[in-house]
Amino acid sequence: MKLEALAALFSLLTAANAHEGAFGRHAALAHKRQATTSATAAASSSSASGLSAATTAATPASSAAPSVTTLPTTGSDPAQTANNGIPALSEITSGMPTGTIWTASTTYTAGASPTALKGAPALPSAFVFSPTDWPPMDKIPPTDSPQVQEWMKELDGHDIPDIRPTLDNTCGGDPEAAAQAEERGWWTCGGWTDANDITVCPDKLTWGISFDDGPGPYTGLYLDEKDLAATFFVVGSRCIERPQLLVEEHMAGHEISVHTWSHHALTTMTNEQIVAELGWTRHAIQTILGVTPVTFRAPFGDIDNRVRAIANAMNLRSIIWTRYNGFAYDTNDWKVAGGVVSPTDQMATFDSILGNATLMDNGFIVLEHDLYEQTVDLAIGYTLPAAQSHSPAFTLKSIGECQNIPLTDMYLETTTNKTVAAKSSNSTTSSSTTTPKGAASTGSDSSASSFAIPALSAVFAAALGSSLLL
Ligand SMILES: [Zn+2]
């Protein structure tokens, strides 16, 4: 079952990535109709080699820009337009036609700045990917690079607990660590948190919206559809792959937060590796947007007191998703994309979350994703409308907004938080272009979009290998 699910996911992703192109929302919807043929062909051609593709796609990037193809924009499909262009719930499956890739509808130029972010630095010049500037995508970065060595200095003077890394990010995989979960503050086994962690919204019936793992090929559908601010927990490897989408998110007034470079479990890593994962992602965001987030979310929610201390030393505060009475606020949307949960079961889970949320005295944060087309469709077509039409009604905000944190205080460059600002003097990201050890100086890579595959395989394999949440 696990292998089947992975194969389905790889097929989905390979098909999706085969259609990287430029078009807007309406063209995207029209494309869904004709995508059946092309995407099916792509999926069938990729399904047999999905696993090998996942293995070989880890080849370091080249400087080649992703090819851009304008897709057909005519036609309509009644099934696709029944719900504002979103497929019927039952049709949102791992085998659904793909191809609705979205790219930036507006081209922001250097010097522009988001109106929602007071005092925001101007956008830097358009990001140009150079493989010598970055570690290999979707792999834990090497720790002997000058950049990581520089970022390690941020830990000086901070008390980093001497906790050995976990063997894996499961309770069963490391019984000794699991037995120490409370002492370790290990969220994975028992949901242990720190007072500084953001896990809820303070106001009752308020949902702090977030989307993880992007920017993805479908992120823009959400940006177009909803006049709602959200928090995007972005993966560094995805940022340099789709920098323009990151710019779109930022310029539209959404919050950007760190979600590591390669999306591996942080508690399994050495201190240096954790610094590298956070540092490179922070650096990617700062390079593309000119701002540096002061919050992060650990992949799988896998955080303990050592990870917290390192992140806090790097000016990054943890945001996870809500657990209430042992009930985790995970929509399981990613399992729909992986073919292991039906869309109706996913919505049943979400309905349970909403029902559970009405019992709390405070608001909540839910785990959702924007990397897969299915998860974006579920959010736009079903989970967000369900919350908005719920009785009692929920108020939807970004996580910073629900916390009453001004958008300016979500970034180092604009914060008025003196504690954060004071620490910034030695945490400004490096602009060095030195090639990190282990990074490729040359490459024969295909399009950058192929890098989505190993990242997702890692995410899904890790999640399927345990009973964990993402
Ligand atoms: Zn994630």
C-alpha cells in the first residue's frame, strides 16, 4: 500500500511538472478540460519510472531556466465549473487530470514593495538562479561551507541543550528518545510545546490559515481565488525554483515563513545541519524578497528543545498546528494527493476539526499544503468555504494577524520588536557567492521543476513510514 501510494504520488508530480507553463486562472480552468489527454499521457509515461525519477532527480541544478509553455485556453468542462472551477469533491483524487500550472500574473520589478508591509525593503533585482550560489536542492546542505560556518556563530552565547539527535522522526523508531519526550520537549511524541511556540490563535473561532511546502505549481490558484491573507511556510529549494511565485505571495500581503531547505526531520540532524537547513532557507527568502522571516515551522512538526534553541538563536520562532485534547488539526489534504485518503474522508476530518474548534476558548491553526493541485483545490473549493459558511462562523486570518502580530514584526528588516532587532546584527544573511562544499559548480540538469519530486518523496515516505503528521 505504501509503495502504491508513493508510486501514485510520483506519477502525479511527474505529470504535473511536465506541464510547467504560464497561464492565469481562467486559462488554467480551461486547461483542465484538455489536460485529460496530455496529463494522462505524461502520467502513464512517468508511472513506470517514477521511483527512478525520484532517485535521479536529485542531480544538482543547472542555471537553465524552466521552459515556459503557453497552454490552450479554450473550452470548458461542466464538471470543472460546477464549483467556481473547482472539481467536484469526489473528483479531487491522486489520479485526477493535472496540468493546471499557474505562474505569476503580475511581474513585479525591482524597487516595488508590498503595500501591506509598512516600510518594506524594495524588491531586489529579479532572482537569477546560479547553481554555484546554492547547495543541492532537496538535500541536507553541507555544513562545512563558509555560509553555514558563519551562521553557526549565531549560536554563540545561547544555551543549546545537549540532546542527541533522534534516530528518526517517529516515536517507535527511537523508543529511548520517546521515553524522554517530555524532557526533550519533543512535539512528535506527545505534542510537547514551549511557551514561545505559536500553536493557536488567541481569539475564539479564529482560524490562522497556513499553507506548507511551496511555492508550488498551483499556489497561484489560491492567490487568485481568495481575498484572504495566509501564512506560507516555504521550502528553500522551492523558493529558488519558483522565485516569482514567492514574490507574488509577498506582494499580495501574505506572510512568508521558513520551512527548511530540504524538508527533512530536524530532530534527526546535528546542530550544524539544523543551522544549514534554516540558514539557507532564510537566505533564499531574503535574496528573493529582501526580507528575512522571524518565524518557522518544522517539517512534520518535528521539533524538540534543541531545535527550538537553535532556531531561536537564529531569530526564528516556532509555529506548529493546533492539538486540542489529543486531536491534531491536520486536514490530511496531503494524503489525498498521495492517494491514501479519499477527498470525502478528508472533508470529514476537516468538519471534525471545525466542530472541535468550536469547543475551544481560543482559535486554531490547521495544517494544509499548497504544493499539490489536489490540496489547493480542496482549500479553495471546500475547506475555506466550509469555515466561512460554518455556524458559528469562523474568522480567517494569517497566523501573524490572528496573533495580533503586525506584519512588520514578521520580518527582521521591518520589525519594531527590539529584542528581535537587537539580535539581528549578527544574523543578517550572507550575500556571499562562494560555492558551498558539495554544491555543484556544473550540472546537466533538466528543468528546475524536477526538483519537486525528491522533496515530496521525502515528505511522503517519511510520513508513510510512521503514524506522524506533516
Ligand atoms: Zn511540510
